[in-house]
Amino acid sequence: MPELPEVEAARRAIEEHCIGKKIVKSIIADDNKVIDGVSASDFEASVLGKTILSAHRKGKNLWLRLDSPPFPSFQFGMTGAIYIKGVAVTQYKRSAVKDTDEWPSKYSKFFVELDDGLELSFTDKRRFAKVRLLNDPTSVPPISELGPDALLEPMTVDEFTDSLSKKKITIKALLLDQSYISGIGNWIADEVLYQAKIHPLQTAASLSKKSCATLLKCIKEVIQSAVEVDADCSRFPLEWLFHFRWGKKPGKVNGKIFMT
């Protein structure tokens, strides 16, 4: 599932390659499970001729600001992904579109061609994503219901410790709650808890201030490290649990045997 680093890699790729360019062609899938609240034809007509001014992210959600509203918004779900033809957006279980690949993919839900010939697509194989057309994406769900972004809006140690002291649920479940902190999913939660030496089933309120500070530090370091390499998991530190927990490879983590 795409988490904060994967969505941030997509946002940065759009910022680098698509800003200031006009949409000259648009193809929106006729799929009302993914395309939410608007017909494909109305969506296409709304974005055609618009210029992409910026790309924004909160948690695992991304939206494009055009030269006038409404704006396309993407909730990535389980398998949502941004592709830009000829550009390696992220290497997390996917890569740049090759000349031999079907393009746009049969799983494409949002496709646009820009005035310089560049082509961008949002795909979703399992159809758990949502693509919306919104006048102000931050003012309505799901973005309006998100907690602080784990990268852009970090809590202080005192804020984090105080908030955890009031939570009677397990720490991993809390980290996965997007209304508490947005952007953390299973692999990040597993990684930061492993590095902080905290059991996922420990109750959040039972953590000491020292453990809270360590966990907050690990959240910051893991997310920043993943973002710095554009979510390319092959470049994650070799000692990370990720390679064994999600790479499905039995082996040693910091000298200890780990089996998935």
C-alpha cells in the first residue's frame, strides 16, 4: 500500500515535470467506484485546457492545483500509483513505464496529456482508490479529517507524549489511525516500532516519556530517509526491518534471525 514516502515521491515528480504545463487531452475512466461524485465526461471537460500550477500532499492524499477550480484529488488506497511516461516516479514495487508496456494502462483511472507531449496517469488495479474533483480538497473529507502530516507537521516530544498518555489503544493501531497522524501505514509503523524497540500491541498510554521520544525520533528519521530516496526501497538502509518484513526474505536483522 502506498504510504507517505510513495505519495510524496509522486508529488515531487509532478512538481518537477508537470508544473506550468497545460492539459490538452484528458481520459477519465468510466468507473464510479474510483471516480467519486462526478461523471467521467464532466471530469474530462473540467480539467481540459487547464494549467497545472502545483501539486500538494497530506498524508496519503495528493491533489493538483490548476489555474482555476475544481481540482483533481487522489486518495491512493491499496494500489493507487502515479505514472509519468518516461519518468521513474518511485521504485517501490513499480518503476518507470517502459516502451513495451501498455500505455495508458488498462487500470488507468485518470490520464492527461500536457502541451509538451508529457503524459501522466493515475492507475489503480484493485479499485480501492478514490479520484475526486473538488473546489477545495482540504476543506472536505477525507483530507479535512486527517491528523497532522507525519512529515510536514511533526509534534513536539511533549505534545506527542501528552497525546499518547490519553490513548488506551495499542500503539500500532494508533499510528495507523489517519485522524491521529496522517501518512503512516503498515510498513512505516512496523519499521518505527521495531527501531524504537516497542511492541506493536503495547498500549499507547503505557509508554514512558523516553519511549515516546524515541518513537517520535524514529518516525521522523524513517520517513525522512524514505522520502530522500524517493521511496526507492532498494536504497533503504540494509538494517531496516522493511527488507525482511515486506521483501519476504528470511534473514538477519541486526544479527537476529527474522522470519516472515
